[in-house]
Amino acid sequence: MESGEKLSPVTLAYETYGTLNAEKSNAILIAHAFSGDAHVSGEGGWWNGIVGGGKGIDTDKYFVICSNVVGGCQGSIGPSSTNPKTGKPYGTDFPIVTIGDMVNAQRHLIDHLGIERLLSIVGGSMGGMQVLQWMAAYQNRIRSAIPIATTLKHTPQQIAFNEVGRQAIMADPDWQNGNYYDSAGPAKGLAIARMIGHITYMSDTSMAEKFGRRFRADCAPKFGADFEVEGYLHHRGDSFVKRFDANSYLYITKAIDYFNLLNGHSLGSIFSGLKAKVLVIAFKSDWLYPASQSQEIVKACKLSGVDASYCEINATYGHDSFLVETEQEGRLISSFLRSLSNGGS
Amino acid sequence: MESGEKLSPVTLAYETYGTLNAEKSNAILIAHAFSGDAHVSGEGGWWNGIVGGGKGIDTDKYFVICSNVVGGCQGSIGPSSTNPKTGKPYGTDFPIVTIGDMVNAQRHLIDHLGIERLLSIVGGSMGGMQVLQWMAAYQNRIRSAIPIATTLKHTPQQIAFNEVGRQAIMADPDWQNGNYYDSAGPAKGLAIARMIGHITYMSDTSMAEKFGRRFRADCAPKFGADFEVEGYLHHRGDSFVKRFDANSYLYITKAIDYFNLLNGHSLGSIFSGLKAKVLVIAFKSDWLYPASQSQEIVKACKLSGVDASYCEINATYGHDSFLVETEQEGRLISSFLRSLSNGGS
């Protein structure tokens, strides 16, 4: 790991879609966001609007790979996995994970699949950080990159939102310093953390369109959720608890907060030497990873002479736009990918 | 109360500064924001940059009144007060409070002080909501009004932030359904709620200027606060717990969330008939109560033929600007107040 700690053996859960061609030149790796998993396409797939036959990332043409990140809880090794030394779940004995560690594991995966060079690496939010890490660390392994709704470094406000979520989890007595795997776990704290997250993923506009100030039909008790927006947040919090591990929440948000490609480097140096083509996508209403941060990525590319395009989509759904407003996004991605095939490499 | 419930007797804590003139025409009522109190000026006063001798609201000229809101915990009646029926603190038996209830209590206070008409009513944030409520409900009792960094109605995003804070308090087992007054109380939950609040009071820019991505000097344990911004939020959360009651947090945030002057009314009707002069102040970097919401207040005034001016201050401190960047704000207020004296009424 980047921390110097060792982690072994490492299990990585991944899915693939489509067929790898004989030249092994049509592989696209998709990196998931904070709470995502390897299941990117098909029923229940987190990016099914973009990935599939005839879609923006066309699985009839491309061989698509998506793996769950190290530190996660959807099949890859993480704090809920068994520590071979103790026979019990790692809990907080799991080593600190970085975006670099996640990407190093992915690089091992594409080695394992025999792929010398990815046609593209694509991802939004934390997935976008992994894309940027590939652009900085494995320049010869990618022909193109599509970082979406992301940033070169986490800002104090972004760190602050994550920190409040972590505090909510760790304040829950059922967290028990991370050793909760034989009991219910910190459900209340994790739900609150997710509620905070959801506010930052949406926009005031999308919330106003979706809920306005409407009250719920069933009469809520005092300090119950009497506005629809409150009921929605509770619902999202509760359903998250069923599918996500609280310790993974801690590890992955810390990985995001530690992310800083500029650490000691100038803007013009981080992508220097990169031959890959880059498409940067941002969304106007995204206030968690505002368009200005995507423009900074473009600036870093341009300062290094990297071939980069920038598209800002006028969607209202806030940061979640990259997941839910997929029509324009899909068209941009498919025509970018097509241009790669046409131009050769 | 606006809910129909009765509350009696009602204690209101207030402070006054300066001298009421013989005509009783120089009285200015200041309404505090969410966590404020009656102590607006002097050492430790929450708006000492604005209120005092020779300052923006000059206590050498004006008679300044500030009272703690109903539902609060700084001397006025609230959930931590003793319920005369039981001899114990009200807790959640305290009736639901609205901004209208707060203003009605203030109106009783100025009756008690023998003041027929306030020279001005001034306040920011929740204080601004009280100003707007005065403008709608007690038009003959005010000669002018200064709503600052506020809104005609709480939006779903604003409600959502408050709701997460409430959930953090109520998820703390030490909350005990609000009956915690013989024990320590929900300190962890209340601190988390305050941390969320603080993020929304600042701006990404002010956080970046204040902390950047600097790490703290003392090495934090895993998942401790290793960034300075985290340490700051913890500090603000912990110091808030020492001075604020968790149940008051619930009641006052609900009062804010219920606030909606537009409820069933058109924008042009809510201030119709108002003869008072109005100065609306907003801050460019305030994303919790964005300038667009202040512009909506101006629009409501103009549609009713109310004499309203609008000033947007280019401060970087986010919503907290109204409390901390007081130089321009003070000048705007003092010249507005001077114009009232010159023009008569």
C-alpha cells in the first residue's frame, strides 16, 4: 500500500461486458464512485444508462471492465473481509487506503487480463480521481481518459462534509471502534452520514423540483419527517445501511480526502508526458465538485500539452447528474470513443 | 402560539443599549440568528462589530433592544425551562414554535417598553426572517426594516441540512427523547449537528484561505481529525455543546424550516400596504442563503410599491459574512438609518 503497510492476499471483485478483441485494443476500464461496485451495467447496474449494447459505452464494440475498489464492501478486500492473521474481520486494523492503492490494484487486474493498454479509463466523482491517477501514474497503459465531475485535490469544504459523516458513524455507540461485525452495526450513524452525502449530491434546484416544500401525506410526529424532502433523505439513508459497510465508509472517504495530485507538484507537471487524449466532463449544477475544478483539470492538461477537450453539461441534478442525466453525457462519450478508433493511436 | 397551543407564563430575556429619547422614536430592535442571544453588543456580544458607540448601529444615538427568542436557551422560555404543570423541564412537551411566535413575543416586549413604533427592525439569517415577519404582520409598528442574508421561505435544501442536524441529535442515545436534563445530554449528536451547520455558514473559499489542506501538527490517530479543517469543526462543535441546549436546536431549526411567508400568498401581496423603508443586504459568497433569495425579497417589496434598496456585499466568508465582515455592512446600515432621521417619516 502507499502507506508502506502490506495487504495480502488481495481479492478484487470485477465484472466484464462485451468481448475483448484479438488485438486486445478495445478494453475500457470504468472506475466507480464512492458507494459503487463492479456491477456497472444491466439490471441494477449503477451506470446502466451509459454502459450497454448500443449505449454511450457500447458493449457490442468495447470490452468493459469494472472492479470494486480496495477498501470497499462489494466483493473486493476491505475492512469487513477476514484478516488471515486473526480469522476475524479486519475492522479498523485494515490499512489506510488511497486512490493510488485502488488504481494499483486495477493495474494488476488488467495485467491479469493480459491487456497492455486500455482504450480508455472512465469514471465520475471518486471514479474520476482514479482516472486522474491513471493519467499521472500509468501513462503508457491508457490511450484515452474521461474524468467526470471530479477534482485534482479534495478541498477543505469537501473534506469537511466527509468528516461530519465519519463523525456521525463513530459517534454511534454501535460502531464499537469498528468491531461490530457480530452485531447490528452503527445503522443510525451510517444513515445520517448518507443523508449528508445525499444533500451534497443533489442541487437546491433539483430538490425544489422534486419536493418543493410539500408536506408528507401521513402526519409525522413532532420532529418526525414532515416534509417530503426529509422522508426522502430518511429513505435513502435507511436503504444505504442495508448495502454498505460503515467501516468502508470511513476508509473510502479518507482515501478521497487524502487525494491530492498537486501535492508538491505544479499544475503543469502532473500530466507531463501523457500522450492519451482526454475528455473532461462537468455539470453546471454540481456544487460538490463544481465545474471550476474540472476546468482546473483541463488547465493542467493544456499546460503539459495534453490533448484535452472540455464539456460542461447544463443539467440541474447537481453532482448526481453524472449518474442520472445520462443522455448528453452518453453522446459525448460515444463520439469521443469513436474519434479514437478513427484516428488510430 | 400559532399552533393553537397555550404557553404561560412567558419569560423573555432581553438587553438594551443606549437611551430611549423622549419621543420614543429612536428604538431599534435587533433579532438574533439561530444560536444567538440577547447579548448583541459589548464584550462577547454576537454583533459587537456592528452595535455600539460610534458603530454601524450607534448606541450613542439609538436605543437598541435585543431579546432571546422563544424556544431558545439563553434566558427566554424554551424546552429547558420548567413546565409549571410538572415542575420539570418541558423537554419535547414544549409547544412547536414559529417565527411568528418569536415576533409576537417581541411585539409584547416593545409594548412593555412603551414603544409605539420602532425606528428599525434589523437581523440576519433567522433574524432576517423575524424582520420579514415584522414587515408582513406589524406594518404600523416599524419605520424601517433591514433583512440581511435571509429568505422569504426555507427551501428543501435548507430544510435538508437542518433535518440531518436534528437526526444526529435524536440518534444520540443520550438524547433520551428529550428528557436528558438530569444527565449529560446528547453532546455527540449536538456537536455533529453544529459541525454540519458550520460547513454551511462558511464558503469553500474562506475554508481554503483559513485551512487549505494543511495537516494538524499533532499526529491524529486513524480516523482522527488529521486535517486542520476537521480540528476546527470539532472545536466549534464541542464549544457549542457547552452553551446550547439540544432541544432548543430541534425547536428553533423547525421554526426556521416552517418559515414560509409565501404560503398561499403571491409575491406582490405579502408586503402590500407597508410604508416602512427597507434595506436588503446579501453577501456574494453566501451559498446557504444565496443572494438570489435576497433579490426575491426586493422583488416582493417592489411589486407592492415598498421603498426598498438592495446591497450585495462582495465578502468571501459565506453566510457568516453578516457576522464577521462587518465594515461595509456597518457603513450601509448607518447611512440608511441616518437617511431615516433626515427624511423624517
